[in-house]
Amino acid sequence: MPEPERVVIVNTTPLVGLVLIGHLELLKRLYGTVLIPPAVEAEVLAGGPDRIGSAQIQRADWIRVTPLRDQGRADLIVDLDRGEAEAIALAQELNADLVVLDERLARLFAKRLGLRVTGVLGVLLRAKSAGHVRALRPLLTELRAGGFWLSDAVVAETLRLAGET
């Protein structure tokens, strides 16, 4: 069951990763409605209707595109792509409970701003804990096969935390 009235912002990479392994709905199951800024929507849709995630994101009525009130806030976040900058800025504006980011630099930046951060692996760990997935090992294998770079150490630690060692 989703947590009530939590503000959760999601960036492009976690969305695409979850689509890649056929588990986008985990975001809905865990958090209910999730928010994405316009730049994240644009990144997902940029490759056209055949790009991975495009159709799924458009069909997911529980994903809400939410514009920033102050676009300048994202402009101040340098060294990140526009989707990451807008996701972090939106999380700040809305005092989000959680921001889902995978890129290392974006995660560091968000944490320095005091935001609570997780990534696609954190979502998967939480989903397993909640009983929404049985095992993470095959999902991590699918992520890697789909082009997600996950170090052996990160995979090992994720599997340890999931009780799959």
C-alpha cells in the first residue's frame, strides 16, 4: 500500500530503469502519485514513441508532470543535466519527502541540500521488503543487460541488503 500524502519526485533514469525491467508500477505501489518536472518528461519523450519508457510514462496517470514555480532555481544548479536540476529544484520547492535519482553527482548535490534521496536500487529494495517483488538478483541482471551500469560492489551490497547473498 502506498504511503499517504508523500511528495515523491522522480528523475528520468529511475523511470527508464523501472520500465526496462517491467516494474514501473512499483513507484505507484510504494508511493502512490509521483511527480516529475517538465524536463524529465521531455527527456523520456525525446526519442519519440518508440523510446523506452515513452508510452508507459504517458499512460501512467499516477505520474504527474509538475512545473517549477521558479525556473531560476533549476538554472542555478550547474553541472547536472536539466532533468536532474529540475527534479532537485522541484523537490526543494515542494519540500519533498523523497527524490529518486541515480546519477552520483545529482545524488550528492541533493543530499548537500538536505533532500532525502534514493535510487532505482533503493526502490527495488523497498519493493522487495514490501513483498512486491520476490527476488532482486534477476532484476539487477536485467538492468545490467539493458545498459544500466552497476558495479559488482553495488550489486553485491544490494543483494546483501535484500538477503540474497
